[in-house]
Amino acid sequence: MSDATCPAAILPLRFLGDPVLRSKASRVDAFDADLRTLAESMVASMYAHHGIGLAAPQVGRPIRLIVVDTGEQRDGSEAFALVNPEIVEQEGAVTGEEGCLSIPGIVAEVERSSRVRVRGSTPAGEPLEIVATELLARVLQHEIDHLNGILFVDRLGPMRRRMALREWRRRRTRDEPAAPAAGA
Ligand code: NI
């Protein structure tokens, strides 16, 4: 249940090393109130953790649901949730900096398609199609990767992946607070 007097829950994040991040998430069949509540809680959690995108496995739910907000307002007005998202077209290639809420403190340059067309549904079950470029295209590809158990460090070359993972372990050992980066 959720209503205006009951703010959406802030869900704890799962981090690199948690097997849920490596599972292939299941398709959503039930477009019910639980799904809408989870989507609302994921939007609130994305803001609380300073992210621009969040996939359900990152909060321990291996289902095909993502939320995204690459806007400036950060008040829910530009956020959207996408259920069972699929990339149906992609073109071009562009390299840009990426981070992940599940690997805090690590950023790296990742190559992505520069334009994608993504098809899915809203949490209410309405079809939703998005044609995205720039940051939104990058975040959508990053989040859909999460649903397939893929993390952005998997898309680095072997040497840069080793460096990123070494830095991650170093930070975990010292329990360093992560600098807020645009994580997704
Ligand atoms: Ni991520």
C-alpha cells in the first residue's frame, strides 16, 4: 500500500559481490499494486542514493523493472519506470563516463550505443517506447544490462577492469565513503 501520507520506502542497495546482481532477472507478468509500490520506492531510493537510474536487482529484486531520472528537478516530475524493457534498435557508438550505485566510488569510460529505441511497459501495464540519445541512452543501456546480470565494469577492457576492481576492493577494505558520482 502507498498513499500520500506514507512516503515510499528507501530500499537498501546491493553491492558488487552480491549474487542477485549476477542473476538474469525474470519477466514481470503481474502489473499490480505491489509493482507500482516497488517502482515508487525505487524512485525514492534512486534519489536518496544520488543515482540517475536504478534496476530492481540492485535492491535485491531480480525482476525486469528499472527506474530512470536524468533530469534536473529530482522531484519525481521527470522520473519514469519501465517494465520488461527491451532495446529494439541501437546505432552509433559513444564513450562516456559511467558509475554504478552498486559499485560506489568507481567511474570509468564505457562505450555504448549513441542512440537506442527501448520498448517496455509502465508499471500500470501501458506500452511505453522511448527513443533516447546522450545520457538517457547510456542510462537505459546500463540499467537493462543490470537485468541481464551485467555490470558496467564487464564492459571495460581487461586491464581497466582489473584496475577498477582493485580500486573497489581498496575502498571496501578502508570503508571509504564514495564521492557522489552519477551512478546508475
Ligand atoms: Ni548500475
